Amino acid sequence: MEQVNLEVIGREVIKPSSPSPHDRLQLSFLDLTCPGIYLSPIFFFKAEDLSPEFISDKLKTSLSETLSRFYPLAGRIEGVSIRCNHEGAVFTEARTHLLLSDFLRNINMGSQQELSPISLGDSATEWPLLSVMVTFFGSGSGVAVSVSVSHRICDAASLLTFVKDWATTTAKGKSNDTIHFAETTIYPPPNTSLQLPFTDSNIVNFTSKCVTNRFVFGSSKIAELKLKSASETVPVPTRVEAISALVWRCARNASGSNLLVPRPTLMFQAMDLRIRIPSTVLSRDAVGNLQTSFFLKKGAESNFEICETVAAFRKAKEEANEMIKENLQGNTLGQYLLSVMGTFGSEVKPDIDLYTMTSWCRKPFYDVDFGWGSPVWLGSASHNENMVLVALIDSKDGEGVEAWINLPKQDMTVFLHDPDLLAYAVLNPPVLI
């Protein structure tokens, strides 16, 4: 496999084009419990017939303008708020002689992490809250735009809102979008009388380093899996329900094969509040951590029939939706969401296997267009070696699903060879452009 041999050719701080309209942005209770990590998608574009100088100049200018609207991303976290001090975001340029087509034909996790803009000493809990790396591939064959934003201020939907606004500004010279920051609209501010229900130490794995692998579920295989997952209770499972149930079972089996005594397990599933709350209360494009969750628990000796897991998944999701609706009408949503966090926190223990699931499916990441077409592929530069995580995202065709799975190394060794998984998923296939 040909090496990337990345050469960094420039790094600078980009400041907003206009002063911040507010001095501080209040962080919510949920913001402060989110892991101190960066969300780091990579957008790969062909961008042929455009010079690196042209692309860099356009991206820097438009980033400065975009930061004037997303001004907290140019600030610094201090305590329970962001000081909107115009400090800026980091912009890095790099190049490689490798062709984009060759890079995508031999994708591996290490090569993607080389495209990460995060440097030693960067802190998602302080500064920079936003870093960008633009990598130019050999012979003008393409460009990668890697965006890393602190999870303390953005969830996946917020990240997408930012990137789409930046792309529109780059392509069209302006954006007419009004940016809404959630702050404490939904979740209350931190309060000294409230204890954080869980912190990074609850969700990281200190016993073993985690490794990431990419699995692709094609549309025909998803159809087969949905048939297998169906039941009288849930006759038509969703893609996310079916894949999540399969991955949880296979991951649990892999963990059990490395233990003398089986352990109970929890599957934690994040839910976007924006699509569950009227837009008159919460804008669809609101920026912040605007999620709730539900979780499923299985005992150490429990069976893992996929159709039963899917039925439990659907029931828990519907119950959460109903509770959100009821508490919204009763003006008690904030208290309810905190109680959900507390209930989950009480279940997380060292002797329980926790699998955090998140879905970016149906979020239009492939609609991002800086003026040189839509992405040919969406990758990830995230490096969470202490966190067990399953992230699902649409394939470019909108029908398949890519699963980025982060498991303890000894579990991944077994997981990679699970015949139930490999009946539906392909391990790290090439991306052909």
C-alpha cells in the first residue's frame, strides 16, 4: 500500500471577519457532560482544474465570514461558558503526491487520521473549538476538507449546519441563513445542586485501547437483514434498527469470547431532539448538543435474537418520543431530559459492557458543495482510542450504510471474523471514483 507521506505546508489562525455580537455563550448541562473530543468528518472532492492557491484563498476568506455568524466556534471554553473572544479557528494546509483515487482505493484508519487537523496540545474542552485541514492530492486529482469541532458545543447536526453554511458561503459568496444557538433553551444550565450523571470516565475503556474498522452494508444486504429482523411487533424495521441490533449482538459475542464470566451489556442510542420538537420551539438548524437518548439492557446470559432486539429498540424509541411530547406540553421537558441522563448514568458501571450508538443517516452530508461538486466520499479523522462507539452514516447512494465501529482491540479481532456480521457487511471495501 502506497504511503500518504503528508507534507504540512501552512498553518494559521483564521479570525471572524466581524466582531462577536456577544461576549459569552452559556453552555448547557448536556454540553458539559459530552465527551471532551472532536467530531471530525473528512469530505473528499475531485475538485479538478482548480489550483490549490485558488481553493485555499476561497476557503480561508469564506471561513472568516462564516465564523462571524458561528462566532462561538472562534472562542474559548472557560468554565461553564464560551468566551467569544475572536480567538479564531486553526486552518492547516497539506499536500501529498498520492492520487485521490489511489487513496480511496486503499482506505485505512491510520491514513485518515493523518488528515486530522488536530495537533498535540489542542483541547476540545478549551481551544481550539474548531480546526480545519485542507489536503491536496497529487496531480490535481482532488482535495480533502477535514473539519474538527468540539463536541462540547456541537453535535453531528450542528456540525453539518456549520459546514453547509461555510460551503454555501464559499460557493456563492454569502449565506442568508440565520444561526440559532440553543444555549439553555432545552437543557438547563449547570447547577451546583445537580451532579453530573456521567462524565468521560464513565464511557471510556481504560482496560484496553480501541481500534476502528469500517463496514459497508449494501442496499440489497440491508433488505435481507430487515427481513430477518422483522416480527409481528415490527413488521418493517428501519435500516438503523436492523444494523444496530446486529452489530450489538456481534460485539457482545466478541466481548464474551474474551471473558471468563459474561457481563451484562447496555446499548445507548442517541436521538436528535430537533426532529421531535416543533420548530417554533427549537429551530431545525439550532446549534448545540440537542440530543436525548434511550438505552437497552441485556443480562449476562441473555439471548440476542435480532428481531427481539429490534422490537425492544422500537418500543424504547416510541416511548421516548411520547415522553418528549408529554413533557413539552407540560412545560417540564428540561427536567425530563435530565432524568433520562440520570437514569442512564446510574446504569453505567465498570462491570457492564457499554456500546454507544449514533446515527448520522438521513443527514445530508453528501449535499455539502463548496463550488466544486458534492463529495465523492465522506470519511472520519476521529481518533477515540478509549471509547467504544458505533457510528452509522449513509453511503453516497443514500441506500447503503457505512458503519464505523470502535471496539477494544481484543474484541475487534473476534468481531472481524463473525460470520453473522460478514453475511451482511463488507469490511473496508475500496471507494471507486
